[in-house]
Amino acid sequence: MAAVDSRKKSVVLALCKHLQLDSSVIPADNFDNDIKTLYLNIAAASGQEVNHSVEVLKWVAFAEAFPVALDASFENLKKLNDELSDKSVLLGNGLKPSEADVVVFSVIHSSLISISDTDKEKLPHVLRWMDYIQHKQELIGLFEEILLQKPDFDPPVTKSIGAVEADSKTNKTEQSIKNTNKPEADISKIKQS
């Protein structure tokens, strides 16, 4: 039960940050509600127009049903990984995180922190998404940072202008030599029609 209460607190803090709402305006008795009710209450308290589409509520339900047990949560993380394989954020709104991203991030964070590095390697899309959300929404102060091992980037080596010009001259010289070595076509052998 403590893990569920902790999740709800995480959802409240993250949603309030996302919606630019002071979390102290959310009454403590709201924590007795399910995550969907928390989401709807916080959205209403924010005074902002918030998306309550079926798709958002689907992800809120996913967060509500997300298991606390690590073994069971890993199976759900694999499903989420498949879902994120072709998009940057849950609702596919380009690169703009939605309330659904914030709610799901808040709920799965503790599970992702707890799994082994070997299992994390099996979730590249979830890790990419978590890294994006934690930085884009500035959630690192509220949540432990999920460290992502990013590959080193080695930019392609560029040639200096002098080297490019030298290569160009070499190619022209080689082309001239090839042209002089070709026998001229004997025009007299070509029949005229």
C-alpha cells in the first residue's frame, strides 16, 4: 500500500509541475482517489485546457494498472517499449510531452530504477523516452535521474580546402591521361546512311 501511495504522490507532484500548479492546492484526502480521479482533479484545478481524450485516459488506466511487483512490471515495460518503438512521446504529438507521458513516467519510474542493467538493455525505447521526459519536463529534482548510457558521437572527418583542391587536380590530371591513351575512332570506317 505504501508503494501505491508513493506512486500517487509522484503523479501529483509531476502533474502539478507539468501543469504549472502549486501542489499544495491539492488536498491530502485526494490521495485516497485512484490515479484517474487524481488526474482529473489536478487538471481541473490547473484551470488550463487539458486533453481528456480516450487516448490520454487509456494511458492513465495503464498507469493505474501498472503492477508494483518487479517481475510483473517488467512484462508491462516490454509492452510499453514496443509501443514507443516508433514514436517520441506516448500520444505521438511530435516531441511535445502530454499529461499521459507525465503520469506514466511517474508510475513506472520506481520500477525502471530497480531493474538490472541487463533488463534495461532490453528496453531501449523506454529508456530513450524516460530520458527525454525527465529532461524535457525537468523532473530530475522530483525523481532520481535515470542515467542513460549514450553512444559516443564521432563526427565525420572533414578535409581542409587545400586537400579538396589537391584531390580535384589529381582527378583532372588522371582523367586527361586516360583521354590521351584512348585511340581515336577511325571516322573513315563509319558507314554513312
